[in-house]
Amino acid sequence: MGCSHGKMQMLGTGGLGRSLSEEHLVKIMEHTNVEKEQVEAKYRQFLTKYPKGRISRKSFQTMLSDCFPGLGSERLGQLGSHIWRIYDINEDGHIDFYEFMTVLLRDVQGQLEDNLRQIF
């Protein structure tokens, strides 16, 4: 997203929690060609930023607000709703590490047209 809360700029360290299943770890590795140690390191960083292992909608809105400080609250809310729908894959009201990485990969690897179709 081009800000301090950018998708790959998760900072810090922390313990590897239980919420990243072996199945999700393998899927992330397969789709990213990233080694297990690197995925685990990103997961520890994610847990440092989000100790419960998931991003709340409020934290997500704060992240967007930090990324787009000049955007009005109404427009920011609209943008946040569109992006949230993409990230909250299982629609449980939170974004976990697997959802975060899955969408990140689609954003990075996907075609512009595919990404726009997902948002709108």
C-alpha cells in the first residue's frame, strides 16, 4: 500500500502461534515459492503487530487511514469496505495471516483486470 503499514512491511518479532496451520503454511509456500523459514518469520512479524493472530476491521481502517491521510472519511470508508471484502475470505469479520498472504499474492501476481474485478 506504500505506507508504514504496507503489506510486506510487518515489523518486529514474536513467537510462532498455533493459528497458522501446517496446511496453510504449505499452501502459502506453494503459491509464493517462499521458503518455510521466511513464511514463519513473516508470521512472527504479523503476530507482533496483531497478537491475536488476526486484524480487526477497526485496525484495518486505521491502517488505511494511515496509508491515505488525505482521503475523506466517507471515501476512506468506501475504499475500506471494498478492500475488506477481498481480504476477509471466510467472512468472519477478521483477517488472519493466511487470508492476508493469500490476497497479497493475488495482488502481486494477478493481472490488473483480475484485481479490479475482485474489488468491484
